[in-house]
Amino acid sequence: MKLAKRMGNVAPYLFASMNAMKARLREQGVDIVDMSIGDPDIPTPRHIIDRLCQAARHPENHRYPPYEGTMGFKSAVAAYYGRRFDVDLDPKTEVMTLIGSKEGLSHLIWAMVGEGQYALLPDPAYPVYDTQVGLAGGSVHKMPLLEKNDYLPVLDDIPSDIARKASVMFLNYPNNPTGGVATLDFFKKAADFCMQYDIVLCHDAAYVDIGFDGFVPPSALQASRHQVVETYSLSKPFNMTGWRIAAIVGSAEVIGKGIGIIKTNTDSGQFNAVQEAGEAALGTEPEKVIAANVAAYRERRDLMVEALRKAGLGVRSPKGTFYLWVRVPEGETSASYSAKLLEKTAILVTPGSAYGKYGEGHVRVSLSVPTDRVMEAASRLAAGT
Ligand SMILES: *Cc1c(COP(=O)(O)O)cnc(C)c1O
């Protein structure tokens, strides 16, 4: 088989050895608490499921959906942005339906970078950005996210010759994997930097509805509307990861002339019935669903932060996301400590190095597991076994 040359640049699957170990332990009957994956355990609310079932029965929904998304879903996204962020969006030109934000982020990258062009990416980060820039033949400049900078990139550290060759910058707040958050003021600085160098700013807002302790995460579109886009996903706030429904919002130019061209030539949109279910999610007391989820994550966060600290580990209590970014003990690496934790306590976490070289020295603990399992993990940490 002759694979495409670009396949040689795809990073090997970093979770492979962890998976092998997981399989081996499960075979031995070990009860693993799997805190390695960010995937809500709480089911999708009933009214959303009911809407899908109804919509699935309509024959007009069995045909190809509109490429750019249904007006119903796009209007629901625009209305939500108006209420939640006071951001005014034209559903026709400034909103496009995505088959999950992972799809949108990948296709945006294909529209924005290629040979000789740079993407400015956070590190540690969701691995999709880096992999897709590599596949698209673009170059990457990593912006380190360090604890001493509250997990925000230092824009002044980006060399100006690289900034001039960059066409897109990705940010993600509240942040996976660090749990760091950004203020509106930071988004303004980032947007100013991007404007100065004619760079499109893409904010991955997957966790924008998951904030704690009175912190209400902002949208990057509140800071600037000039060449700024944001991916908003229903996956995490509405427990809909399996449904594959999200939207890209913001600059009509980036959407219409950029990602829209790639998408219409690549996919044929999301099932109308799933978009109707998305309308139900955004249109029927979304705040109530989100508040219940946030309350569950906050309880789990507090349980686990206390247990980790009692076990002598350094961890910040995050103001957003459902992840804890935990410093590994002196003398350990992310990988060695993840393996040790699995062997000793059967708690599975993700090594920080899987998210980039600046993730080394940390492990990521996901709170998207039932609260009784979080309690189980806490008691195993206390027992040290
Ligand atoms: C979960 C996640 C996504 C993917 O969301 P989908 O809409 O389900 O594709 C995107 N970005 C980050 C940072 C995530 O953690």
C-alpha cells in the first residue's frame, strides 16, 4: 500500500500504550475509574431527544440538508448569542452549522493554512489543531500556556517574522486541558495582535458555558468582530457529544470565503433532525440544563481537588471546564506518573505530554464521570492504593 506522503507527518496515537494497559487491567478484573476522557456521563435532556424523534419522522428531513445549515438552527444559535453574550449575529451569513466543532476546526484549518503559512497554536492544546495544520502542509508556531501566565499565551513572545507569515491563531477558553480561563480584556489584546498582522482569530469555545464560582466565560466576539470566528459546540453544555452538532459564528468573510468553500466541497451538512434537536437545546431553558451540569461538575471538582491536594499533589481549582490540570510529583514524567497512578489506584488519567511538549509535568483529570466514581477515586487517593 502506498499511503499519501502527508500521512508520515501524522503523530502516532499517544494513547495507544495507555489503552493496552487499560485492556490488560480490565482483563484481570481491575475496576478502573476512567478519568481520561472528556465526554459527559450525564444523558442528553429528554426534551432534546423527543424533538429528534419527532423531526426524524418528517419525510422532508430525509433529504439533503442545506449545506450551510438550517435557518432554524442558525437562528437559534444567533438568538442564544444575543441573549448570552449580547453579540448580534446574522444567521444567514454569520452562522454556519458544523458536524461537531472538531469537523469545523479541521476544515477551517484547511481553508486557512498551507505551504509556507503559519498557524499560531497554544501548547498544551486539543491535538486536532496541530495534526490538521500538519496534514494541510502548514507550519506551526506554538504559544506556551504556562501556570505562571495563568495559562494564557504571551503575545509579545511571538516573533514578528512568524506573525507576518501566520494566517490564523487558535485560542480555547475555558481551556482544555489546563482549565485556564480568559477575560474579555485578554481577547481584546489577542484580537488587536491578530488585526495588526492580518491574522484570523479562531476561538474554540467548547467550554464557554462551563464556568464556576461566579465566573461567566466571555465570547471572543464580544472583544472584536474583525476577522474573528468562534466555534460553539452543543457537545459539552448539553451532554450531546454523540450528536455531532455545533456552529461556527462570526466573520461572514471567514465563513463564506474560507471554511464554507471547503465544507461545501467536502460534506453535505448535518441531518436536519439533529439540527432541530439543537434548536430545542438552545431554545428550551438552556440555562437550566447548563446550571444543573455546572453544579455537578463543581461538586466533583471540589471533591477531587481536595483529594488530590491531600495526596500531596499540586492542582489549581479551575474556574471553567471539567478538567483538573495536576502537577506530577518531583522525579516523575507525565507518562510515568499516569502509569504509576493506574497501577496503584486503577485511576486512569491522561498524560499532559499528549497535549504538547508544554503539557509535560502534568496529568489531566476529567470530571465527566459519575459523582460516585469521583468519590471512589477520591477514596483510593486517600488510601494510596
Ligand atoms: C470536546 C472538544 C471539542 C470537540 O467538540 P465537538 O463539537 O464534539 O467536536 C473541541 N475543542 C475542544 C477543546 C474540546 O475539548
